[in-house]
Amino acid sequence: MGGRQGRQRPASSNFECGVVLLQHLPLLSVEREGVRLHTRSVGSGSPLLLMHGHPQSMVMWHKVLPILAKQHTLVLMDLRGYGDSSRPKADSQHLNHSKREMALDAMAVMEAYGFEQFDVLAHDRGARVAHRLAIDHAHAVGRLMLLDIAPTLAMYENTTEAFARAYWHWFALIQAAPLPEALIDANPARYVRSVMGGRFAGLAPFSPMALAEYERCALIPGTSTSICEDYRASAAVDLEHDRKDVASDNRVVQPLRVIWGEHGSVGRCFDVLSLWRERAKNVSGMALPCGHYLAEELPEAVAAEALKFFN
């Protein structure tokens, strides 16, 4: 991963309030085919679905939530296998953790809140779910903003030594069970801190309460299996789905805004906009002066970009 020399503002107590606010939002548990999805909602205005990344939960949005909720009805969900959502069982083809299944989860969540059409803001793993959601359910998704990813297939096909070193977990976690799971289970909190703290800004952007939540959820039984299966799916069945899209020129048709960290590995290793223009018809984007965890490193900038794009 990238160096730790980044200079980011330490998390303030004001952002701790955002975690407390989020934890006190009304909870709606949505069931889909035996998987329980942990969700919350706040705000008023047009619906905006927020999906988090690895190894986090909906708590990652706590710094931008108070800003966005003034103009949007926010729906936050923990992806299956993360946060307080269910940990599905592993299967030989990794279908239970495919982005197609997670996109169906997102559809079920938004239906439960009464929304047939909505916009999407997503980061990391959640952004990969959002990509699949926009393709498979184009009628439901209006606009989408993706944080710090290039298309999964393109990232695998254009892997370099620099990328492999930075995103070592992409290649470690897809190895056969039980070794990757055992490495996480040996000390789940250390895994969270190592993965998140090993990037540009270290652990400085993460408020203590948020970090404690990420660590708590990593300790939930079955988490290591779900994390590994998520990555195994991305290197297997998800790539099959992506290759079919490429073969049929099935691209994202919605307006797509991509934001990445100037000091993150995605921006350093890939031509982000060029790769997305191969997979989407209407793409814009830019880098922000931060690393991978944009919503916690530069929340005001992320919120400002989101408000401009979705309003």
C-alpha cells in the first residue's frame, strides 16, 4: 500500500457526533432470501443510496451525512457480509457474494423504503456493487457517483507490480480457504487497522468511534468468510458478468461521476476516466487531494461534489 506520509487533519470531536447521530437513526432490517440487511435512513428530498467499502460499514458516511441529509433522503445500508448485515455462507462459485446478488440487495432495500428510482453514492466495494446495479437495474438508477475505483475487470487486466503491491489484499484474499480467513481471524481488529492504516493518510482520518465500529463488526462471526468471498467473487463470477457486458457493449447509460484520491493507488496506477469511458456513456470525474478514504479524509469536498452532481 501507499506510504504513510500523508498530512491529513486529525478527526475532531464534531465528527464523533456524526457517528452518534447515525447510530440513533431509525433502523429498518430488510430480509431478502434469508439475508438480513441492516439499513438506516435520514433527511428529506430526492432519494440517495449510500454504499460503503471494505473493511467498513455505513458508518464511513458519518462525516458527510449531516450535509447531504439537508437536501436528500439518504438510505444507508451495510452490504451483505459487512457491518451488521448477515454473513451468507460461502459457496463453490462465490455466487452468494457476487455483486449481482448485492445489487439485488440494494434494490430490495430501496423498495422497502418505497423508492422505485434513486441516485447512488458509493465507495470501494460498494462502488463495484453500484456499477453492477446501474447495469442490471438501469430503470431504477438515475445518477451515480463512484469513489476511488476503476472498473474491476480493467483493474485485473491492467495489473502492474505497483498495483499488486498496493492492493495486495486483492490477491491474498482470493486464495482458497481457510488460509486467508485464518489470517483475518487471528486478529480482526489488527486486520482492520493494518488495511486502513497502511494507506496514504494512515489512521488519522478515522474518528475513534468510527474505527471502533469497524473493529466491532470485524469480530462478528463469519466476517472473515464474507470478506474473502466478496473478493473471490470479484475475481471469478463478477468478471464473468463484466466480460459479458463488454462483449455485448452493455455500458452504464446513466450520468456517472467518478472521484478518486490524488494520492491513492487507483489514481496512480490507472487512467481512471479513460477506463470508465470504455464502460459508461456519460462520464466525468476528477481527483481530490487525498488518499483512498475520501469521505473521511475530505468530507466537505466529497459532500460538495455530491451536492453539485445530484442536484
